[in-house]
Amino acid sequence: MQEKPLILVTNDDGITAPGIRALIKIMNKIGDVVVVAPDSPQSGMGHAITVDNVLTCNPITIDEGPQLEYTCSGTPADCVKMAISEILNRKPDLCVSGINHGANSSINVIYSGTMSAAIEAGIEGVPAIGFSLLDFKWHADFKPSEEFVKNITLNALLNGIPEGVVLNVNIPDLKKDEIKGVKVCRQASGYWKEDFDKRKSPFGKEYYWLSGQFVNKDKGQDTDVYALENGYVSVVPVQFDMTAHHMIQKLNSWEL
């Protein structure tokens, strides 16, 4: 009998978040699941790792299921490092991160703890996928996402993900029958226009509250933002080699 795939599950919203609980249930139908996730929300942590403090990682039981679970005091990237180095007895066949509460399309991939966990797995040589739902609410409805998450995961296990690449999957906040399908896309070119709200504490000390608005500079119809705005699940292959290869020849012409 063929061995079940070993699947590592993690996230950035914390181990008790409804998104990761939904993802665990889906993965339990596919393989043997080990969960290593932060003990508290770590959204927006990017690829931060813990270098100036100790890390703890302890077994935990949150709800029924065959999965093994561990809660980690570190960042999403820490969780993946800890899982691969200390917890698992072999390298997992796949790492899935999410399901994130909120979008990780376009430039958000840079800031995302969800995607950084997937990228860390990719760096470690593990095929990886980050899943996100375009609903920031804690009690978001993940039911319409289930078949898409399952199908993309099964395809990744069957076909493989090339070394140096991870998949960034975003799912629109729509009912299942309103989602038109899946589109493979490129990342839209966009940025956040920050707004720092300056305030004063009751003790007279000034502080700032960060907010902002996403600006999409990209009008292409082959982007993740376009796909999501038009009712499709977006799948973007992300590479973590950040070399601007097209610039190498030009730089060589400089008098350095």
C-alpha cells in the first residue's frame, strides 16, 4: 500500500485561527498531517526569524483529528525551521501555509507571514503552497475554499512544484457557485500608500497607528488582482531568487 504523503501545516494567524483549522481538516483527507504554528498571531511578520530570544515548541491538542500538533513561540518562518530540523523524522512531501485571513496578492507577498512560511519551506527544499482567503474577519467562511484548496494540493503532489518555486494561492470572498474557476497569473505591480495616524496617549506621549490603501498600478488582465476582482482563484508561482537577472549585463557595462 502506498505511503501517505507527509504534510506540514503552518500559518501566521496563530494555531487556533479558523483558517488553519479548516486547512488541517482538508489535509487530513490527503495525507499524514503535522502542524507547527505560532502560539499567537504573527501577521505582517514577513520572513522574520527569532535570533535574540529563546524558542519554545510544545505538543498541543486543540480539536479532534489524527494530526499531530505543536505550538511554537516564534514566527511563521521559525515554525517551518523548527518542524524540519527538530520535530519531523523526515522531510515533508509538502508544506501548506494558511488559510490566511485576508489577501496576500500582489506586493502583499513581501510582507506576508503566511507566504514567508511557505517560502522558508521552499528554501529548505520542500514543495510549498500558501493559501489566503480575501476575508479578514476572524469568523470568515472557509467552506467555499475547500474544494479549490484540496484540488490544488492534490495537483501539486501529483505534478510536483519545481525547486526554487512556491505557489501563492488567493481565493475570492464569494460563495462557491459564484467562483468562476482558477487562473494561473503573474503578481500585479502595486504598492501600499501608508498613512500614519499620529495620536497622543493619556500621558502626553506621541505614537502612531499605521493604516494605508493599496494602489494597483497594473492594468493587465493576467494578474492576480485582476483574477480576484473578476471572481477567480489566483495561482501565482513565486520564486525566491531575487536576482534581477536582466540587470546583470547592464551593470557589467558600468565602470566599477
